[in-house]
Amino acid sequence: MFQRLTTRKSTLTIRNVSPSPEREREKDQPSELAATPAQESTPLSTAPPSPRSPPSLTPASFLPSNSAATASMLASLLFPKPDPNESRTPSPSPSVVPLIAIQTVKGASDADATRYVPMGVTPEAACILSALSGPVSIAVFAGFGRSGKSLTASRLARHLGVESALFTSKPGNIPCTHGIDMAVVKHPHGRGHILLLDCEGAANHNQSAIPFVMGLAARLASKIYVFERGCFTTAGLESVMQIVNMGLATMAVQDENETSQDITRSLTLIENMTINKGIPTSHLLDDLLSPRDGDEMSNRVKRFIRDHFDVQFEKLPFFANEMAADAEFTEVCQRISSQLVDGTLKPLEVGGVPADGSIIVQLCNELLAQIRDGGSRFNMVSATESLVSNMATEAANTVWAGFIMRARNSNNTPQQINGRKHLRTILRELEGFANMALIDLETFTCRLVPQEPASIARIIWDRNFDAFMEDVRAAHAARSTDVQKTTVWAVRMNHVVVDMVEQFVEAARQLVRLARFGSMLVMLTNYYFWKHGVHLIKNFANGVIAEMVD
């Protein structure tokens, strides 16, 4: 009777093809943008391959209402059970998956040129993220290409307790990461999860993915790590400014009276393969951000970073097989991981409420759709409004389901009304349930920002509640008419039965009187018989005695 509005989610069917650069160069025919995503989209990532196995799903957080059945069905279809007679070594589920599905488009004038077009969140990442309950904090690893981001992220994941989170890292001039690779770590000192995002490096030979990579880093990050190799110079601050520019371009500011949704203030500059082993990190940071002898543009950048970020500085040695370098590298990674999980790490919030994994999937798809459809930058205002509207809609549907359950338990739904309970009693009970549901709904929606798209929750509630009450009144009127018709026939039948019972009782009363009369008649007849008989015997005896006397 009522149409439920659910959260809009994108589903992509993407072939899992190994996305090495050599494979891309083997393609002779250029692909078109209008091609079907299921045929052309490929999650570009060099995360270590592993046998396919069903991902670990928690039963409550964000999966749909039939999550258990859906997960079981998908697991049985996509991952059939192995032959029991076949010996096979079990292997864990992959911990590193590509976050973004990327479509490769050949250049129009240069057959060897390739452009990357984001298609949305990969099914693997969406399945993992949808099972994550909030809060979710996100650490982003960005910076120059070939600067050790993936190796450092793997070491941090190991210190946080995930041994299998191994981002691909190898020497050479060919980049290891295309787009963004993702790993999930359980927060060791609190509830929720930490999402590690290994971003494609800047200054690579293909820069077409940098806009959406930096845009997602700016919008999602709870903490940003920016890498440069050898010595962190002013050129390394350009990566910071790329993130800042995308963050400023996507602020959720609608008017001057509203508070902007700014990017994170937590920034760590990492000098990997450092050549400054003997210099303290505090001196290196002061020299890097010092305006002394700088030109106007560089000083403006440094001043902006000092004012808008809580900057930390770390340096990593050149990672080699030497024990001393390995021990120092491990010590620095341990210190960085301890700083990551301290109390200052803030979870991601969307619309004023902490986001869970499903909200992250929706936010990424919403932002990437803007770039995929021809946009040059993200519009966080429209993305936030869309997510707030979706969250408000889902909240209204959840509260409405609880209201219907209470009404069903009290036998007050239109299908359960029998017309014998008074309409005012039914309406009073339903209004009590509605007041409790509205308190829950408004408690949630009042926290959403901005408030205008959040008003869809009250619109949905009012529409459903008004229609429900009309159906209740109509059902009660129809059932009352049926009850009245049934009552008329029942009264008539009652009169007939009463008359029959009265006649039967009267007949029984007459029979009783007849029986009493007959019994008395018999009794009286016997009395006179014995009375006269005694007199006869007495007279006869007297006569006999008189004769004997004579």
C-alpha cells in the first residue's frame, strides 16, 4: 500500500582483470566512454592477488534488512564449495582491494595515451565497507610517486595488528598503485575501524587520475600523510596544496551563515629515504615552513599550511636488508602508528553525523559520478545534500517500520480491525505510537546538516501517517457496517429463540402441573379405598363378635 523510499546505491559489475601497464599497452582498439561499465571498467590496482573467498560480513551494521540471506546466497553463487575429495590449503580473504573502478580510455590523437575515468566504488570495496559499523576514521597516504607510500602503509597496518594488509610495493619507474587501494583495520584503542587509503602518487607518467584521487583524499581523510623522497622540499608541499585546493573547492558551504565542512587539520609530512639522518625532525619542519628568503608564492603556501594544519614531521631511512636500517624503519613506523590511533583521530562525519561504511560508499559514488559525467571538480554541497536526504529517508523508513510493528502488535492495522473496538480508542493508541516514533525521528534528523534536505524525513512520515490513518478510519467504518448487519440478524434470531424457549418452558410447566394433579388423584383414591376398607373390616369384625356373644 505504501511505497518505501530507500537509499540510492550504485551497483557496478566489473571484470576483475589484472591491470598491469603491460596489459594496457597490449590493447590495440581504443575504448569509448559510452561503453558498458560491465565490459570496460577495470579496478586498476596492483594489490597482491589471492584466491577468491567470501569477505567477512558482520550481520548488523549496514547490510540491507535481508543481509544474512543475501550474503549467504551471494557466497554460495560466487564462491561454490570445493570438492571434499580435493585437498586444498585454506587462505585468508584479501585485505587490500581497489577502492575505485577505473575505465581506461585511449587517446584520440595518440594511440599510446591512456586516460583514466572513475566509474565508482568497486564491488569488492563496497562489500567490505557496507559491513563496517561506525565510526570510521580514514588515513590517507598521498604524495609523490615512488616515495614509499605503499610500503609504509603496509608497515603501519602490521603495527595495527593486520599482517595480511600488504600494499604492493616494488622498485622501478612504473607506478605500483593506480587510483586508490584500500585496507580496513580494527581500531585498537576504541570502537569502529580505521580505513587506510593508499593513493596514486603525484608526478607519475599518467596524471589523469590525480584530480579524483586528491578530491576523495580531501573529502574523506581524518589524517593525511604526504610523502616525498630524499628531502622534503617546497615542491613536496605542492601535493599538500593539491589536497587543499580540492578541499576548498568542495566545501559544503551554502551561505555565509552556515558553518563550512572543512578538510582535516591533521597532517604529517614524511621524508622517506631521508638524506638528513643527523638533523632533528623539529629543525627540518621549521626550516621547511620558514618564510626566510622565500618568494611571495612559496611563503603564502607555507603560511597557509602553518595556519590550517596541525603539522607533524617524520623521516624514514632508506629501507634495505641491513638490520640497523630495518630496526630504525620499524621504530619510526611504530611511532607513526601510535600517533595515528591517539585520541585526536576524528571519525568521518557526513551531514553532521558519524558515517559508517555504507555512507562512505554512497559519498564516493556521488562524488565520482560528478567527475564521470563531465565535471572538472567535486561539488560537496550537492553530494552532502544527497546523502543527507538519503539518510533522512532511511531514518523515516526505519521509524515507520517500528510504528507499523507497534500497531500490528496492538491489532490496530487496517487488516486487523474488526469493528468491535471503538474508533476513538484505536486512534488514541495509534497517536501514542506516532508520538514515540516522531521523537526518535526528530532526534536523529535535527543533527543532520543542512536541514533543508533532511526535511524529507518529516514529509515521508506525514504522507505515510495520513494515508495510514485514512485507511484505519475506512476499515473501521466498513467493519462497523458489517457488524451492524450481523447484529440485526442476530437480534431477530434471538427473538425467535426466546419465543421458542418460552413456549417450551410453558409446555413443561403444564406437564408438571398435570403430573402433580395425577399423582394427587392417585394418592386421594388410595386414601378413600383404605378408609372404607378398614371400616368394612371393622364392621365385619364387630358383627362376628356380636353373634358370638349372643
